[in-house]
Amino acid sequence: MTFPLMEGVRCKAERGVEPMKINEVEAQVGITKKNIRFYEEQGLLSPRRNSENGYREYGPGEVAALRQIKLLRKLGVPLEEIRRMQAGRITVADGMRRHLVALEREQRSLEQSMELCRELKDQDLTYQFIDTIQAHFPACADAVPPPRRSGRAGLEEVHRIGADFGIRDINLIKPSIGEATRVLLRRVPWKVLVHSLRDEAHLGHIYQLAREKGVELVEYPLENYRACGLIRDLADT
């Protein structure tokens, strides 16, 4: 598999080819206009503008680049890594090797979480018992997640949070109520994202811990979790 446009080539409309409007690109590639604009803002796409009307015009180069971005994002590759590939700072093969290491690490954590869930699923346990053992296992996803507003996968949401808050290392992003609680108790917390600042039933203890430790609570449109802890990058302190 090759990605010729990932070698630092800036996309331009080809001569003799009728330029397309964003609606046509959206239909052809299957990426929403909102996401196309987002990739442009991130510097991953540079369509030329019509000198007469100022409209963006897209050609085969932009369509090919968007298809590449769509595939890489589906694989969970962070935007910063895609940017490095486009700039030629790393090859696609290097990017895939780096991403595979991250995926394997996440898979090990997920397998441990699944094993804990298997042990608990057939037992009528109190929350006190779960609190006692949770320190010895990675947290599962929130037991009752908030209603999903889209089909965005949890991993993609983690990458979106990283992009929104300028976090390059996704290991500093800890989604789920259990992980956010652990961040407040045992880590060096930076912020805690919550789907609502008025969910006392599920997040009351997180509100209290954040207030006690002086950690900023941020209401954020989480789609797969009720809370997410962000660990302070000690390199920035």
C-alpha cells in the first residue's frame, strides 16, 4: 500500500480538470463538510481559491488526500502523525509502526479490563467491594455511559480530546469515571472533563475531589464516557 501524497506534496487542482465544490467532494469521499473544513484548518488540505468568487476549489489531488486521511483516521492515527507523514518527516511505514505500538498497549489494557468484567458480571457485588479491588485492575468503560450522540469510537474520541487540548501523548488522557477518579487521587491532574456539571448522581465524588484539589472541571461534549481525566505533562511544568 502506498500513499504518494503523504510525501510532503501539497495538493493542487490539476489543469484541464473541472474543479469540484465542497458538496461534490463530500459526496464522493464520504467525509462531511465540517470535517473537510477541519482538516483544512489543521493544515492537512490546501485547496486553491477561485480568484473571482473566493470559493474553494477541489481537484483529484484533494480527493486522494482526503481518502488517505479518512483511512488513517479510521485506523486511529493521530492528526499530528498524519501531518508528519504529509510533511515527509516520517514515512507511512514509520507511522504505522509507531501506531501499532500504541494499539498493542491499548489492547493489553483492554484485555485486562475485559477479564475483570468477566469476573464481575455474574456476581451481585456492592460498590464497596468494587472500590476495594479496582485499584488492582485497569478501569472498564463507564458502567452506564451517557447516550451516544454519534458513532464515534472511544479511541477516536480520545484522539479528538488530545487535538482539542494540545495533548500529543494519549497516555495522559484517561477516559471513564474510574480512570478520572484515579487521576484525581493518584496522579498529577491537569483538568477533568465531564459530560455535565450537573450530574451529581454519577459524578458527585469527582466534583468534590476536583474542588478539594483545585483541579479545573470542564464541561465537554463527551460521547462515550461521563468523565475523562487529563494528566499534567510534567515536561511542561
